[in-house]
Amino acid sequence: MTGNPLPGTLGPIIRLMTYSELIELATRMQGVPIKTRKGVAFKVGVSKGRIFFVVGAKGRPRYDSPNTTEHFLEQYNATGQLDSTVYAKDTVNANYYVSLLLAAKANPPK
């Protein structure tokens, strides 16, 4: 579902989503070069039902627990914020989750 811009957001909410939908989105975006707003390149992957982020060419995968990812989604679905600082206290990967959502919006399924 696409919503209207919420006060304090950087734009309209992309859409409310479930954990399984975020996994599907991350699976679709595997191999797509993504950059954060500050230009840090990373890739996303999925392993054993968990999303991970690999920063740089030889970076190690950065995982969150499923509970942390669910909490990020709860906050995102409640606020629609596309500002990673909103989620920074909940996950060190906040910037990557938000960048993933923005990249998916810019690269819709074909």
C-alpha cells in the first residue's frame, strides 16, 4: 500500500511490509549495487531467512537477528520514516535497511 507523506519523513512511505516481504525484496535486490546517502557501496543478501549486508568489495556480512529486523519494520510501518537516524538506536544496520528500501523503490520489479 502506498501512503501519503507523513510529517517529518523524507517522502511518501514506500509501503507497509511484513518480514517475509522484506526478505523477498532483499532477495530481488541481491547483486544490485546499492549506495547509502553518503555514497557507501554495499550489497544485500539473504541466508537462512535472514538479511545481511556486505559493505565494500571484501566486507564481511553484517547480520541482524530476525527480532531486530522485525523491530525495524514495526518502526518503519508505524512512522514511514526514510531517515536512518530514526532507527539507529535499534540497529547498526539502519542506514542499509533504509538504503535498501530506497533502492527497491528506484528499481521496481520488472
